[in-house]
Amino acid sequence: MSVSEGVQLVRVEKAHIGQRLDNFLIRHLKGVPRTRIYRLIRRGEVRVNKKRCKPERKLDMGDEIRIPPYTGNSSTKPGKPSPALKDFLLESILFENDQLLVINKPAGLAVHGGTSIRLGLIEALRQCRAEWSDLELAHRLDRGTSGCLVVSKNSIFLKHIQQELKVKNVKKNYLALVHGVWPASLDHIDAALLKQAVGDNERIVRVSEAGKPSSTRFALKQHYRGASLIEAMPETGRTHQIRVHCQHAGHGIVGDDKYTFKATNAVLDSVKSLCLHAWKIEFSLPQQPAPVKVQAPLDNHLESLLQLLDKY
């Protein structure tokens, strides 16, 4: 066991500028469960510059982080990706330069490890190439969501894109297969979302006036028997936003075991994977006027399902 008997005061260095507090602690406190780390933050036991803060707080050069005494298993390490997984991830890169890469994340792979997940996408990528050991997620996708995921290679780009996300300068377009006949006139949902904890490792989001403002634009792409393919363009970045807004509209996403009831359609009822795909992303680079535009081909499972529905 690894044990810290006293309070630590850690100064943020250049390599961690722009990193989220929770991500910093997850890497710093190796072996400490993620649930415990979030509990320490929530209770105010972790402080930045002597102030309470939230997990998503971005770190800056010279910030002083107070870390309370903790226990953890120092032997806990991320799992090692198989050669096949390494090859698959390298083949899934959609765009790369000296600042970042955009990968077509496969459905079913968590973006990072956790209490019950030894190996997430970011841990696997860090082991694909020696020079990638300091890669950081620029944003996140749900485990079941496939498609465009931006990964930062340095703190300058990480700080830049997180600021762009904050001021809503990053354009994201998703494709979702939903139950029922989505009306063409339903092109916008503005419904506040409230996140609630359900146990230590689970969270659920619901529409509530007490929640945070949340807005998504929609466009109908195609109707199928018992289902519709829609394009979703989130204007805010709340947890599970598209999934809950679709549920709120009465057209839950196919394969969503958290927010969608079972279908009466036999084909759709058999689907176990979330049919949500991060289709396109557009963002700027530091000090460069031309935006980067990336599009991810559909996940094989979703592509096959759409072909089946075409016949059905």
C-alpha cells in the first residue's frame, strides 16, 4: 500500500497548465479510486490556492494544490493494450499534427480508466508511442458513444481548446438513431439538466428547472420503420445532454439502457449498443485562422444496423 500521512502541497508546473483538477489527481494519486478522489474534492479536502473548487477546474502555472492524507495501492497500474488494440487505435486516427490528434473512438471503450476499468482509451494511447506518454483528453465522450475525440499533445493546445469549448467556439455534430418518428419540425430543445449521483459509481441526468441551462439543435436525416436517424448539435456541453434531450422529446436513443425503454420493434429491441456517433468536429488551432474540420465514419455496428433497417 502507498500511504500519505500528511497534507501535500503541490505546485502546478508547465506540463499541467490547462489540465482539469480531477485528471491531475487521478494521475498523481495512483491507486486511489476515482470515487474517493471525487469525494475528496466534493468535501473540500482538496483545495487550489486555499479555495474549494470543482473537478473540472482548469489548472494554471504556479497553482498550489492541497492534497489531504490518502491511502492507495501503489502497484495499481493501467492495463497494457494488446498489439491488436494498439494497431486498431493507430488506424483510427483521423487527424494528427504536432499539437493534437483526433481519433475515431470505438463504441464500448471508455475514454479513461476507473475503479472497475483498468484500461481506457487515453491510457492505451499513452502506451502506443513513447512520445505520447503525456497525452491528455481535450474533452470526453460517453463509453458507448463512438466518433471524433480530440486528444492534446501539449499544454498550450489543451488550454486553448478548453477555452474554445468554454466560449462555445467548438462545433460538434452527432448522429443518433432514435425510437419512433422524429418530427421534422422538432429542431431545437432547450431544457435545463440536473445531474444526480446514484450510488458511488453511477450518475443520472434528468430535465429539471433546478438544473443547468442546456440547449441542443436537431435535424431529421431519415425515417425508418420504428426509428429515425437525426443529427444533434449541442450548444452546451452537459453530461448525457443529447441522450436526455432525446428522452425528453419522447424519442430515446436506440440501445441506451439508461434513458430509453425497450422497443416494440424486434430489430431495435435486440440492439445493446448505444446508437450515438460523434460525427463531425470543427475547432481552431492557436494563432491559426483556418479551422480544423474532421469527420468520422460510422461505427461498424451502427452502419450495419442502418443497412438492416433499410431492408426492414
